[in-house]
Amino acid sequence: MRQEIGVRLTAFLLVLATAASVQARTYDLTIERQVREIEPGRKASVITLNGSVPGPVLRFTEGETGEVRITNRLKEKTSIHWHGLLIPGENDGSPGFNGFTGIEPGATFTATLPLRQSGTYWYHAHSATQEQAGQYGALIIDPKAGSDIALKVDREQVVLLSEHTRETPERILRNLKGDAGYYNFSKRTTPELIADARKFGLKATLADRAAWGRMRMDPTDIADVGNYTLLVNGEPSARNPSLRFTPGETVRLRFVNGSAMSFMDVRLPGLTMTIVAADGRAVQPVEVDEFRIGVAETYDVVVRPKDQAYPLWVETLDRKASVLASFAPRAGMAVTAPAPRPRQVLLMSEMGHAMGGMKMAGAAPMAGHDMAAMDDATLTRAAARQALPATAAPACTAEHAAMGHCTMTPPAAPAPACTPEHAAMGHCTAAPPPPAAPACTPEHAAMGHCTPAAQSQPRSGTAVAAKVAGGTPFPRVDYGYGNDPMAGHDMGMPALAREGDTDGSGRVFGWASGAPYGSRVLSMRDLVALRPQADTRAPTREIVVKVSGNMERYIWTLNGAKFGEAPPIRVAFNERVRVTFVNETMMAHPMHLHGMFFQVENGQPIDRMPDKNVIAVAPGRTQSVLLTADEAGEWPIHCHLLYHMESGMMQKLVVASVDNRDGTPAAAHAGHGSH
């Protein structure tokens, strides 16, 4: 009998061991520099993962504890960051944080990934400029069995969008340091001045040029780097990248923007895309014709294609790079790229905070305007949106609070007559939205007028404004990348045209312009969490993060300091805070937080605000998010534009129990590679 029990116990333990080995999926990644032909006929030195660019798709299941063994065959230290994963800090893969110093040449490091989530994510280098050289790949976590967010689809495709450059990343950074406009090949010329004078009049045209000249800014400087070849799953247009389906299938496309510097507009002409997840988190469905994907963001879309070929068309925000892929049921089916869209010209009125925040050597202020003072006033109004507990010292400033040194004094209670429109401008604090009404539309909910009921049918993207009599050739497009702090103010600046107008050479005015009237384009305000948020507490304080820099020297900062020049931002474990990003520049910045998700204050009810780990903040705009600091450790918070982060735009956010036992701050770890 004892022998029989022993045999059965041994067999049971073997079954458990087998189940555990199946559950703990393991991958091996080898990082090395190799020569590969990314563009046909042209060889280039790239960093490969298991011999390819991009690296292999890593696939896990929620609830697993995955392992990835990383072998470094480079001549320098390297790292792999697991973007968007909720894992212990020591495995986050960021040198200089949580005691991790990087992977030495010739060494193998095992990353342990206890997976508490599902969705579309990616992994990439977090050392120097290695990511730009090819060190990135997609990572998919399937929901556990019985999950309420699992989607029934017939097929899935990963669509990893990235860039390839013929220059070394180090050369690109040197060029930018020498001349921030080095890659701006679209500067306005004398013939264009003449064309504008014919259309708008000589006086108005000269006033516009003089205003930009005084600010030492260039209205065509939309993106820092413009010499890229775009790739779909590692292939340029010249290699005819393709994705397959069978007619009648429901297909899930998992989009990842794995680029270093490029915001991209994604279209599948002739096919409705239904957004079902953002940054790996499920959202209520939104039907769109196109969407803009910021650097490091991910979006999941569901499509139901017919028996025909569709062009997958992706172009950068500045319209200087694009890639065409086919989405077709059979090989050899040709597709044609849609007509190109006009390039943009920035408006002086779009600059908002940028008018006072960007440091331009020799720049003169606008005549009669104290832009810096106006910026500080705007910050004060932004901080006054919500009453916070009275725990701050009277002298606590927004800047000191942003560094975690103190807690700001609560603002006065909101006035009863505060409207959502005035609250959006930062003039007052709006009352909580009223209970849901049957006629509450997504558009009204986005403005804070009401609370929508759960959607049974997908909503439509609302970024494109409706056409009105006497309107502009192109519509105003609001991607929901923050609020305009100067809305409603007469800045006294020259206005050559309205947003959506075209100049004398056919370029369209406005950072976000280009999509046509009638198109369904995703706005951040359209995103509604599929699951109710677990934490709906009001924030206890606000942390203001000023996003700024010095274009002449190509230095990028958070709260006026490069990484390592300021003390960390400190929050208590499980503290609920508001983080307000104030973009003082004329460029959009995709701001990323490691280790946690934040809820975007996008006009939705607090229990339905969408989770994100990357939030884009448009030029001159202010964007706030709510954060529950429930992951202890040291976490990078940074701009995900690689050369901005390399040039200083990063800070350390410390959550709770990482101090010495006597309560004094622990010593800072080694620096983040070359950051």
C-alpha cells in the first residue's frame, strides 16, 4: 500500500512539474551587430536580435512567469526594457534604476517576467542609441482562459512600424547637436515668400516672417529627423511587405510604433478599423478610418476584410517618410498608395506655452508681451483645476512640488458658475459631471457635459471638425493631445491664416492638419476604458512636469534640468497624484512612464478614463494624467523620442520604500548608459 501511494505521489509531482514547465515559457535572445540588407541593394550595419531586425515576436499568456535569457555579443553594455509590463523594477531593464547596471559584453542576463496583464507590448534597448540601430521587437501577452476581455477573432497579425537610417544613430545625434534644424529640408524659401505675398498680401506675409524670426523658430520644423526609411515588420515599401487574410475572417491587427522619432498616421483605405485596445489596455470599440500613433504607443484594431486587396499606408507626421504594405487574401495582388497629403506649416497661435518656455539663443520676445509671465500664470490656473488637501507649506512652488520636495497649497474652491469650457482653459474648476442621461453622446461626454452609458455599438472617431460655411480647405483635427492654455486669449500675434487653410505653395496650416473632412479619425478623447477603473480616488496633490529645452544647443529637459541634474520625483506607495505635463516647446512629446499605467484625463468619467503608459502632448499644450503609485521602485519618466531622451529629457520617479532604514534617501545608482 505504501509503495502504491509513493508511486501515485511521484506521478502527481511529475504532472505538476510538467504543468509548471509548460507555464513558464522561456526565450533566448542574442544581441549582436551584423551587416544586413534592409533596403534592397544596400547593406547596413545594424544591431540584430537572433539575427534579424526586428527581433522575434515573444508570446506569453497572462499568469505565466516567463523567462528571457539575453546574451550580449556587442562590444559595449546593453539592455532590454520590457515596455508597458508591470514587473519588478530589477527586471525592467533600465540601467541606472533599481540597481540594474546593464548587461556586460559577453554576459548573459536572465529577465524574469511575472505576467499580470494581457495585451500588445514591445521590448527594446534602453542603452544609448541602440534601439535606433535595430534592437527592438514585439511582445504579445494573451489573456488567461475565461478572461472577460478576450476577443474572438479568426486571425491575428503583428504590425511593427519602425525606421531605418543610412546614418549611424551617433552621427544623427552629432548632427542635431551641431544644428537642431539639420534635417529640416522643408524650410520656407524666397519663391514661397512671394507666393504667400500674392495670396495674403505683402504686409501680412512680412509680419509673419518677422514674428518667426524674432522667436528664432521655424514653422516647418515639424520633426527633428527626416531622412528615414519606414519599415513594416522590418521591410520597406521596396520589398513589398504584405499581410494575409482569408475573406470573411475577423482579423486583429496589433500595431506597434517601434520607431525612435516618428509619429505616424495609419490608414487602410476602403476598410473600417475598430480600435479595441490602446497601449495593451482594452477600450470600448471606436470605429475609425485612420489613427495617429505616437512613438512607443500600441493600438489593436479589428477589421473584417472582403475578397480584395487593401493598401496599408503609413506616413510620418511631417510627410517626409512613408511605407506601403498590402493587406490581401492572396499573393501578387497589387495595391496603390493614396494621394500624398500636403506638408504642414505651424501657426504662431499654436505655440501656447512654447512662446515662453523654449530657450532660443538670441530670441527676442514678442513686442508688448511678457510671455514668460503669461506662462507662469497659466501654470497657476492649471494647478487650480481641483481642490487638494491642505497639507502643503505656504511657500511650496509648482516647481518644488514637481520634484517631490513638498505638497502644494490647495487652491480655492471652484466657483458655482464654472463651465467645462472655462475649466478646459484653466480658469476655474468644474464640478463633477452629472449622472448619465439617455441622450449623452461621446462628443458631449468628451467636453464634460454628461456621462455616457455603456456602449452597445462602437462609437466613431471624433478628431475631425465638421465642415461649416466659409470654412477652410482642410478641417481642424484635434487628436486630444492636451488642452490649449491660450484658448480664448487674443495673443496679439500675426495670423497669416486659419488652421486648415493653405499657404501660397499649397502647404496646410496647423500641426495636426491634413485629414479630410468627413473622415473618422481617432482622438484621445474617444478612448473609454472597457473595464471600470479600480481606483477612483481624487488626487492628493499635483506634480507639474515642464517639458522644455534649448533648441540651439539641442538640450532637452524636464522642469529645467537634464537627467541627473535634479533630485528624483518622490511619491508615497499607493499615493494618488495628478501629473500635469506642460509642453513649452513647438514639438509633440510622447511621455512614457515605466512600471505603471496612468489614467488619461480626457473628459471621460473618472472610472472610465483610459489606461496609458505613453501620452503624447502636442506643441504648447498641457495634458494631465492620474497616477496610483502602486509599484514600489525607481521608475524612468521620459520623452520617448530617442534623441530627446539621450539629450536629457528624463527624470527618476521614486515610489515609496527604497530609502535607507533611517529614512534618509538611498544613494543614486549609476547613470543610465550615456543618458
